[in-house]
Amino acid sequence: MTMLAVHPWPGPAPAPQDGLFVLLLRTDARRDAARIQVRLAAREALAVALHRPLDDIGIDSTPGSPPRITLAGGACAIGCSFAHEDGYALAAINLHGAVGVDLMRVQDIPDWQAVARDYLGPAVSAALQSASADDRPRAFAQAWTRREAALKRAGQRLAEWRTDINDATLTLSLPVAGLVGSIALLPEKVILC
């Protein structure tokens, strides 16, 4: 699988694809309210997928740590990640373990060369350098979301380029023009709790 479909929410509960599903919400709410909305959507969809009452599904969020799913108050291996951009929010769920997701509006970044060199690494920087001016904003946004998703999956903050994060990343098929997104997973799967 190289691309993962994103499910608009509210809508029909998605069937997990290889243990994964991603929800996209349109939100005009402020960031704090949007965070509450996307977490509720993730809980609702997960309750349907697991055939559990909504009250059994919790999301613990501690500043500086990735969010964690709880089932009936207990820790489990189900991973979740969230992203917000330009009136939209994403929720990614991995029934098999840690996950990271990121979302970005395609736009021209004036200092893209320095940002790519410092944060995306030499290979991506070279690829962006050789991209046409018309293709570069989308390529940059896609590379940035891959990196951010991998950092989120690893539970790390944005930092300058390092080679020790080698997650498998998938492109998200978003139903909104001008937005790109990525999801990151560990190459191996963890057993579901």
C-alpha cells in the first residue's frame, strides 16, 4: 500500500485498512475546540471499529508526549495521531501500534532551500532543488508532512535533520484540493491489545 484513503467525518465509520484509518474533519473552530472535535471523532470511529461503547474509548494527552488510546481506562497498543491545518483536522488510528500523521497546505515557501537543508535532509533537499518551480511547493509540502509524521510517530518534537528515524510513510489521499498529508508507521507491526 503506497496511498491511504482518508474518510470525511462525520460520515460512515471507516473499515480499517491493514489496521489503519484516517478521518478528515472540516472545522471552523478555534484550535482548542478543534482538538476536542477531532478527538471525539477518533473515539467515535474507534468505538464502531472495535464494537465497544464510546465511554470505553479514551485518549490521554500529556504535553510533550504522543497521545495514547485507552480502553476501559487501561493502556493499550492502539496508536493515534492528530494534525490541524487551515480549517481541517486529521485523526489517524493504527490498531497495531504507534502512528504519526501530518497535514499541510501546499504553498510557496520563500526560504524552502534553507528549511529543506536543515530539516528534510540532503536527499530531499537535492530532489527539491531539481524539481520545477511549479512542482516544488507540492513536493516540499509532501516531504514536510512525511518528516513531521515520522517525528510524531517517534514521539519527538520538530528538530533539525537526523538519519535515525526511518519510518514507513504513506501518502494520504485527501479529498481537499491544495492539502497534502502523510502517515508514518514502524515497518513492523505490534500486536493489538
